[in-house]
Amino acid sequence: MDVTAWALVPVVALLIVATMTVLIVGMAMKGTTSRDRATVLRAVADVLRAVHGRRR
């Protein structure tokens, strides 16, 4: 592979993960009431922290 491919693969992978995250959050928020949205967003933030490797 050439240098361009080595640079584009991580960028494309990050773009795919970000798009999937937005779609999943959108689907989760669609079926919730307003009082449950904070819980859903907190759970998504916990998952993202776990994937990224940070803790509170």
C-alpha cells in the first residue's frame, strides 16, 4: 500500500465509527420519553468512555 492509503484507512475508520455512533444514538433517542433521554445519553457516554479507555 502506498502512503495515501496508510493515511486514509484510519480516517475512514473513524468516520465510519462516528457515523454509526450518531445513528445508534438517534435510534435510541427516538423511542424514549423525555425523562429517559438523560439515562440513554449517560449510557452511551459510558460505552464511549469504555471503548476509548477512560474512566470517570
